[in-house]
Amino acid sequence: MNHFFTWNDRLGIPLPTLEQEWEMFSEADRTAIVTEWEIIRGTIPDRVFALEADINMKQAQLFEEESFERSCTINSDIADLASRINDLHIWYRTNQEIETKRHS
């Protein structure tokens, strides 16, 4: 991984950590950033699929759970996983913004 991206444990992918305005990067750096992001972006659907599988497993646990306290914990876990999926969808759409900047 290059110095333009930092691993995000919560989402399970590297995220851009650009420390200056896009226009300040050299053409070579911008190309490298976009190329790397396209590779990372391509892994996002698999991450979403894995998190959805976790949600399905937790929903099955919730269906069987009799303890209210444990049910609340499982519900919280489901909400956290859903939040991660939402954030991944946002990052997935970020490619459109980067592509627009690349062609400007």
C-alpha cells in the first residue's frame, strides 16, 4: 500500500489519506492514486457481501435469542454492520468524484 492510503479496520479496506488538494499532486501521483483507488474500489462489493452475510447470521441468532439483554447486543451489532455497509457504499461512489477531478 502506498502513502496515499491508510488501512481502515472498521471497513476492512484502505482509504485515501490525501494531505493536500487534488490539484497540488503531480499528474503521476494523481494517476497512481486513481489507479490504486480503482483496485481498492473493486473490492468493496465483496466487503459488502461479507458484511451482509454477517448480518444474516446475526438476524438468525436474534430470531432464536430469548434473552432481552443479548437481543439488544445482537441488534446493536447488526446496526454497526449496516452502518459499515452504508459507509462502504459512500466510498464506492467516491470514484465518480475522483474520475471527474482526473479529467478536469
